[in-house]
Amino acid sequence: MPVYADILCRKVREATGCERPLEGLRIVVDAGNGAGGFYAAQVLEPLGADTTGSRFLDPDGTFPNHIPNPENEAAMAAIRSAVLENKADLGIIFDTDVDRAGAVLSDGSELNRNRIIAMMAAILLREHPGTTIVTDSITSTGLAKFIAAHGGVHHRFKRGYRNVINESIRLNAEGHDSQMAMETSGHGALKENYFLDDGAYLVTRLLMELAKGRREGYTLPSLIADLQEPAESREFRMDLRLPDFKPYGNDIIEQLRNHAAHRPGWALAPNNYEGVRVDLDRDHGDGWFLLRMSLHEPLMPLNIESDSEGGVKAIARELVPFLQRFDQLDTGSLAAFAR
């Protein structure tokens, strides 16, 4: 670990030309009693950061405080409160084994899901104009517009961190530069780091930008100021209640694809690699939905996002009559929400 931590420190020093580039900054870490507690003492402090207020740094496999997971609401609430209580410049949160990461900015806003992908894309597109950013299937329309506006190519692929990483590797092998593969879960892998899904490396890249921005007069939030974020988003996980569930689920997807192709106000999303993704116009919910098969479980996740208040419910209402035709699909939570 000291060798690894020293590599991360050296990268920040080389990028900033300074021995202690984080001097004067307070950065707090919440490791959730997973393996990431080393980052405070072995990376941040040698670079000059004040880590007062860091929490749950000691490994404890019973995880007595909260689940170490950047997607978990309680975990993100914990790092957010640590940032605000300690007036920190940045908060860092890792998952159990540090292959995923998230962050909280100084104003308490969360940097995860679409937002952390956008920030890393903005950083990499300045260094590698035109590169392709590979993401999973549930990233937002706003993120796609953001990447295009910054001169990049957005390649929305399948869920599963190995899927997005392998797709980025494939693109590079075919001669298409792809500097990053990142899932909304916080799994991020960079070409410069041999496509390892390494949360500590990802955060170290943010530290470089934080230090450079302080020197050059910009902030981390300014990097994603033009990111269009949805007004609402929601996920429904609907069980498939039969042993041989895959053919049944795939049939639902195929029938929904055919239904969407002929429904006014709906448009099948181009270049979709998983399930069925449909864009809806302002009169039909002003957003999109994606219905897909779970990678491992007998269920179908349905993601809905809208750019208008009340749009998710409007889209849910459009979907319920069609999905309730399938008696082995548990649409109870979706129907209750739509009422």
C-alpha cells in the first residue's frame, strides 16, 4: 500500500509541479469502514491537505456506520454532512474495495452518477479532444449533450462495469480513441491507467484538477456548469415471477419495441445496446425510459427520466397499460406510483 499511495502522490506532484499542492485545502474522506481509509493519511496528508473531519477510516467488515457505497443514500448523506460540518473543500467516498468512488463538492452538492462522469469527461476532453467516452445504458440525455458540446463522442453501452470497460478496450483496438469507460455506479476506468476500475486513481485525477484550478482561477463545479440535469429520475425494479424468466422478459422488450415504433410522441433511441430505450416528447412526459433485463436477477429494471416536473409520473402512466398485459411481471410499484 505505501508503494501504491506513493505512485498516486507522485502523479499529483508531477501534474501540478508542487510538492504539497493541496496545502491550505481541507479534504475529508468517508471510507465507510471499507478498505479506503488509507487515502487520508497516505495520499492526502503527504500532499498537504487537512483531513480533519474524515470518518470511518478503520476497516471493519461488519460496516457499523453505513454501507460503503457511493450510490447509497445514507452513505452520501454521511459524506455530505462531513463536508458541510467541517467546511471542507471536497469530500471523498469509496465503496468497500475502492474500485468505485464518489465525491461531494464544497457546497454539499453530490458528485456521483452522471455528474462525476461529466466532470471526468470534461477533464479528459481537454487533454484528448474528440475522444470517445463509454458509459452504461442509463446515463442521461443531458450527459450525452454535455459530452458532445465539449467535443467528445458519447458511446452509451450496456450496464455492467466489465461491459463498458471491454467496449472501450474494443474501440481502442479498432483505432477509435476512447480514454474512459465509466458506469453510473461509480466504476470508472481510464486508458492511461490500463483500464483498471480504480476509485482511488479516479479521485486522484480530481485532486489534480482541484489543485490546478486553485492556481489558475477555476473551480471543480465550473467544469460541469453547463451540464443539463433532469428535473426528475426514478428506477422501478419489477420482478419476473417464473423460473425460466429470460425468454419471457426478452419477449416483453421485443413487444415494447414494436409498440414504441408506432406510438405518437415516442421515438426509439438510436444506437441502443440494451433493452429498449424510448425518447418521449413534451406532450408525453418530456424525457425517456429504458426497460431492460437485470444482469443477474429475475427482474426487469425500468429507468425513467424527465426534464419536467411531473414528467416521470406522466411517462409511468403511458407505460402501465402496456406492461400490465404481462401477468408474470410485477408492475405493482409502477402502477401505484402512476395513480
